[in-house]
Amino acid sequence: MKKVIIPLFIIIVIFVIGGVGFFSIKVFKKTESSNQHLTNNTASGDISVNIFKDQTDLCISINKDTVGSFIGKSISKTESITDNTLHSCQYFLDDTHTLSLTHDYTRIDTKIKGHELLERKVTSDNSIPMRNYVVIQANGLINEIYLVFSDTEFVSINRPNGKLISEGEIISFAQKLADFFMNGEPDVQHAKKSSGSIPALAEEDVIRNFFNLIHERNVPDAISMMSTALTGDDSTKKAWGVQFNDIKAISVLNIEPSLPESWTENSHTYKVTLEAYVSSDAADAPIPYYGWGDNPNFRWVEIIKKGNLWKINSLATGP
């Protein structure tokens, strides 16, 4: 079974990413042909977008009301960072925390390589309706999302520090912003399904948080998120603890509802795509490596509602 190997490349990254104190700043070269580029790039398979009607101020092109409606939070003010090489906007969630967007004309592959040198996981989310890259930090939290129009044009989403925006909220925001770029209006189906059978993103957060706790070696808290039916007695909890401690790294790549027509009010199941690295010590477990195989791994996770809380009720390898 593969292990995580951490190379020592950190110093190089400061040059590649560009800047330490304000990571959301992205620099691009502005050209007089930029407007033409925005509308005439589909011949190569790239996305055409006309949202950027004001090339001098991103805060006008994507205004605070639009961002506020997409993120579901009030934006108190915006601050534009614009010069000959930069079009960025900071959207203030409070006096100090901002969600930052940057319209960038540098190469996307350079940005991705920079994150990889920092040992960050770079993946994509199939629920976002355009080419994208989701950058995940070592603690399992999303660091940045790139919405890509072409190899040399993209918008980066840099989330604020702290817990003002959850993992589910930042993914939902990226979904709506991508749909805005594609169609000029958000796809409300990503926020709430019309049938009501697909739940709010808070349920997905429960699953993400569960695997994040395992990744962060916070095994007791992960076990506390499991139902009594799954943990049983103290010996069963101990067995789960042994398994989780043998997982050296795990990250959620995708979450999607599984057979929602069979859901009940208090029981929902999701298909979760995971990348997991397990210790070689687990080769001698009753089930070798506890059933974790070559990546990606798939688990069907049932959550059940107990009072006002959702608990992990099963971790199955099939529906």
C-alpha cells in the first residue's frame, strides 16, 4: 500500500505562488486584446464569457450583491485591487474577514504546480459546472478554488481565514459562480433541489468533517460523530480507533447523493469518493488494509438524524 512521501520543496513555492502575507493576490498581464479574448476563444475548446464587462474593476463586474446572494451572507463592503497587472476584489464578510476573487491571465498550470510543491492536494469537483481545480490544505480544508476558462485565463476564489464559510458553502459558492459565468445566473438546483429530496449542504459538511477529523488524527472526535449502532460498546470503539489511526492521510474528492428516492426523513446515504493512504502495518488486519485499496476509494456513507444532529451510521463499500 502506498504511503504519503513529503518532499522538501517549500522554499521554492514562495516564488511560484507569489507572496506570503496576502495569498489571495494574483497577478496577470493585461493586454489591449483582453476583451476580444473573452469572447472569441471557443475555437480552441475554451469557454467564452462576457461577465467581465468592466475590465477596470472586478468589484463592478461581479458586484457585492451578486456575491452575497451566492454565498448566502451579507457583504458589508468591497475593496478593489486594480492596476496594470491586477484585477482583484475583496468582499468583506465583517470588518476583517474577506472572500477574495481574482480574474487572472497567468498560466493555470503554474498555479497548480505551486500548490503541489506545498504538498497540497489538487483535485476537481464534478458538481461545479465548468473546468475547475480545488486546492485542499494538509488539514483537509479547501484553500482555493480555480474556475478555468482556458489555460491562460481563470478566476480564483480565496476563502477567508476562520470558520465564517464552511466547506459546503465554498463549494456551493463556486457552483453558483461557475453557472453565473456560463449562463449569467446561478443554478439554484445546486443550492436546493426542487423536489426537496436532496438536503442542504450542511449534511455534506457532516461527512467532510468526519473524514477531516480522521485526517487530522483527531480520532476520538471522529468516533463521537458515529452513531451508537455503529460504535457499539467500548471494544468496538477501540477497533474503530485502531483502524482510523492506521489511516495516514485521507481526503474527500467528491460527495453525491445515493439513491435519494429511498431516503427517509431521518436517513440519507451519500456516495463519497476518497483518496486514502493506509499504513503498511494494516496489511495484517483481519481485512487487509481494512478494505482500502488503490485510489480513488468509494464509500457509501449513511447518516441518520438523532435529535438535531446527523450521525455517521454506516461506512459501506457498496450501496
